[in-house]
Amino acid sequence: MESHLQHNPDLTSSVVFGLGWVYLLLFVMNAAWVRRSFALDGNVRLSLGGLLGKGQEIPVASLWAIYCAMLLMVGVSHLTGSDNAQSFLLRMPEFLKAPINAASNPVAFFVGSTTIFIAMIVFRSVWTTPTAGWVLLNFSLLFMTLSITDYDFRQIVGKPDNVPIVGMLYIVGFFTWLAFKKSTENDRRRAAGKPLIEQENNEKVLTWPDLVYTELICMVVITALLIAWGIVLQAPLEEPASAAKTPNPSKAPWYFLGLQEMLVYFDPWMAGVVLPSVILVGLMAIPYIDFNKLGNGYYTFNERKFAIITFMFGFLPLWVAMIVLGTFLRGPNWNFFSPYEYWDVHKLELLNNINVSEWFWLSVMGQQLPVAPSDAALPVKIGYILLREWLGLVLVAAYLFALPPLMAATVFRKFFMKMGFLRYMVLANLMLFMMSLPIKMVLRWAANLKYIVAIPEWFFNI
Amino acid sequence: MSVGDYIRGSQIWKSIFRHPAPVDRRNRIVVMLTNFFLHLHPVSIKQQGIALSYTWCMGGITFFLFLVETITGVLLMFYYRPTLQFAFNDILALRDVTTLGIMREVHRWGAHAMVITVWLHMYRVFLTGSYKPPREFNWVIGVLLLVLTLLLSFTGYLLPWDQLAIWAITVGSNMARATPFLGYEGPGAQLLNIGGYDLITSGSDARFLLLGGRFVSEATLNRFYILHCVAIPLVVSLLIAIHFWRVRKDGGISQPL
């Protein structure tokens, strides 16, 4: 018996009613899409497995129209069926929940989001067509509406402060789609020797009215949105503060949850101080280490592959996806919980992670960790600690000091020649710090690694 | 003569606006030069620099949200008192009984939205290569503004003084005690001692400086309130002014000169 079922009180009428309106909104959006498709998409030949003989030409729009009609029916049945929400049938089916729950874990999440990221780049000309974008939008919205029918999912996603994150996902998704669409179009134009999108219609126009009116409309729309948002959703206010009652989980504000997620893999001095500082310094250093003069003032991918892949990898899988993980999938005791799983405070997760020093001395050498005699002088104690952690220290030193010249001689050879010593060293170190998170993740999952260097005596764990 | 013409012909109107309505080319140019708020803009601008699908309008929206936050924030300051006795109850009253208590909702959702629009603004600037020469330094100022936006949001998070607030700030500020050398649980802090006396203790480290105490307390509330309402907004305003000024001096939002 899966635990989430027991805790799953049935749907409430207000949820079903609200979902009805969402489906109606989807219906209206798709009705507009049918109209567009009818004008642009042309016909497709259907034979229905020989049922129609050689096949029949039908407009693509008619397929969308069928989907659209189904959305209308689903929407209306939600609105009429909300009286008896307990027995309402249109909900996330168990045969979908179970495999999603079973497959969910931090490894799958990170590997999955990285795979999607790579696929996004490789297939950038495929998924940036309007139709593909529309299909993706519909899929994600249907996944969301269906998932809302699950009690545990609703508890987490529906928290007032979590709603902006759901919005952010769609907005970031949309703008990533838009940027890739423009980039591929520009790259195509460049290859064909045609002027870029940004070079067409680039005459000077008067700021009044062209820009001033856009700004005015933007301000009105944003104001209206904020007020509507404020009316629909009340700002959160929990119990009065009490230093005696620690909530479990205790979470930082949502935009810092990517950093809080790093605490799983690094100690606070790294995850909370060093790495955030490196992120900020790294961001500020970007204009000074990017020597590529191309791609100034237009969207492109081919002309700035390295820069765009690096930045996007940092922003999408390592920042946005980590926020999603930290917000929606980390429950009590910062344990991982699947999307449709009850946040059980008593869930136990085995912590059998080991340090590099333990692995070396216990497994390889077959002896106890070296410990200084309790009455030893300070230099002796330090000597013992260094002896105990020698392998980890060597590894970290090699990572930070041997890799940059090694990379300069191999993969980054061209960069090194063009950038000069100082710029290159900044770039190499920023890359190494950025990759330290995924590297530590993989080591944790593959080898149960806790710390590479573990010197708790000095609060120095890496 | 219609009433409208009478008003527009009056000395008061002319003293304020100086020029006829921007209905013809000449006055559309002049209005940009003689109006304080409009003079942030150039008189004319490249079409691509204002195409929505190119700019996403995210920088502009971020600035507008900053204004919304300032206005709603000032209104909230009339009502809210940052003390243990009143803080929570004032927020409760804003929710339940105060006329226009929705200002708190607008303020909070505007803050979340502002964090997101700052990220998207940076995303767009990066993807269009708009940080490239001659705009390198403006990108640096932009990163500082990102940090300050996050700090504004973080300091504001504490003010409702509910469970969500103090524990989020506790979790966030716990990081400070692990600051290398400056946090009492940070690597290297033990080295800073004179004659056996530790300089960095839980009563003198980076976290203590941030919180005004060893844990999130009334002193923290006061500290964060001042940071949130006065100190950070002042710095942000200055940096925004420089940011905008540099956009003009560097030749628009994007593209080589």
C-alpha cells in the first residue's frame, strides 16, 4: 500500500470548480489556435490504418478542433461535477502517479534536467517551431492541471509563496523558447547570407509615441496583474513567530533554495558563503573574460556556443531546477519526496556516506584513522590531521592548481592563446567552481562520498 | 474656445509643460527634452531597441516594480510598527480589517515578481550579448542591483514576524556563521585570537553583525526594517540612476556603437 493514498483526502469542490475554469481558459486558447492552424497549417493525409482506403486529406486544424472540443467537455464537466467532488473521476490516474513517484529521486531529477537541457540545445531547430511550442505548453499545462487533483501535490504547489515559482517556470520556459527560436532563425539567415532579424526594420523612430506608449501599456498591464494576483491569492501569514517551535522543514526564501539544496553536498561555508560569492564574482567577470566580439546585439547560438551553453547550464539546471527541487521535492529533514508523496516527518533515509580519508585508511590501508596522542603539541596534531587527510588535500589541490594548466594545454588551448594568462585563469577557476557542484553530486550518488577533505576540527570540510 | 483649449492656453499649464501637446514631429521631439521624466529617454531610438520580442521589456518592468514596491512600501510603513509587540498584529490587521490592506499582497507579489524579472532581464542581456563592449561596466552594476534586489526581498521577508519569516531568516543567516575567518563556525576563525582570547565568537562574528544578536530577535527586526526601508533602497536608487545613465552614455541598450 503506497503511503500517499492513506493521507489523500478526496478532492474538494473548490478545486474541481477552479480547474473547470482553467480548462475553459485552455479551451479558449486552443480555439484561437484552431483558427490560426486553419489559416496556416494546410492538410494532412489520414488513412486510419486503411479504413479510409488510400486516405483522405483533412485540415490539420480539425485535429486541433477535436482536442479543443474535448477541453470544452472536460471543462464543463468540472463545473457541473464540482457538487460531488468526492466521486469526481477526472483526476491524475494512479497508473501515471506510481511510475512517476517510483522514478523520482535526486539523481533522476538532476540527470533528467541536464538531459533535457542537452536535448534542448541539440534539437533547437525542432522544438522552437510554433506548433512544437504550443504542444509543449499544452502538455505542461495538462500535466499541471491533472497533478493538482492529487492532494499531496496540491499542498506543496498551492502554498502562496510557491505559486510564483510555478509562474516563473512557465515564464522562463517561454523566454528560453523565444530566445532559441530567434537564435536558430538568425543562424539560418547568417548561413544563407541574409540580414538578421535585428538588422531588418532598424530605422530610428521617435521615442514619443513608439516607446512611451509601450511603457504606459506595460505599466497598466503589470498594475492590473498585481492587483488581480493580490485579490485572488492572499499573502501568506502563518502563526506568530516562536523561537521554540522549529518548523520541519525550515526553508530559506524560495530564491535561495538552490543554495540551500547545495547544503546537501557542501558545508555551509562552501554552499552559503564561498560558492554564492564565486557566482556573483563570476557574473561580474563575464564581460571581461568573454573575448568573442560576435553576437553583440542580436540573438545567436552558433556564434557564441561556449558562452551560451555555460551560462544556460548555470541558470537552468543549476539554478532554476535546483530551486524547483528545493521547493517542491524537499520535505521534512530535507529528505527527498516524490511529487505525489505525502511529506512524512518520520521518513527515514540511510546516511552511510563516507569521507575520502575513511575510505583510504579503513578500506585501502586496512587500519584505523591516524589520531594524534591527546597530549601532543599543536604542530604534531596538525601533522596528524594533514596525514589523515593527505589524499583529499592532494585531490583538491590537483583540481584547483593542476587542472587549469592541463586544460590550457588541451581543451582550452585556443582560449588560452587568445585570452592571455590572467583572463584564462579567472575563466578556468570559475568553470572549476561551477562544475564542483555536479561533480560532488555524482560522487555522492556513485560512491557515497561525504567529504573529500574532512577536517571538522577546523570547520574545514570540502 | 473650448474648456480644454482654455486650460492648455493658461499660464499655469504652460508653466508646467512649456510646449503644446506632442501631436506633431517638432513637439514630440521637444517633449522628450523638456520633461524631467521623459528625458531619461533619447529623442529617437532604433526600432530593434524597443521591439518587445527583442527586449522582453524586463528591465523596464523591473524598474516599474521597484516603483510599485516603493509606493506600496511607504503606505505600509504608515501602518506597520517593527516591534515584537506590534509587528505580527499589524500584519494580521492589514489582512483582516484594514482598508486597502491589499497593499501588502501587492507589495509581496510585486517583490516576488521583481526577483523573477531581474533574472529574466539578465537572461536577455546575456543572450543578446548586450554586456559586450562598451557596456561591460553596466553589466557589473546590474549584478550589484541583482544582489541588492535579493537582499531587499530577504530583509522584507522577516517583517511579518510569523513562523515563515523568522525561520526563513534563521536558515538564511545561519550561513553567515560559517563565513571563513569571520564566522565563529567558519574555517580559519580559530586563527584570529590574541593571547588565547578568540576574536571571533558567537557574540562578535558576521552573523552577530547581521542579526544584532545571537539569534533572530527584536534587534534583528529593527535592523532588517531599516535595511529594508531605508538603507538598501537608497543604494538601489543610486545604482539605478547610474545604470540608466550608462545605458544612454553607452549608446542604447544593445548593439555596437
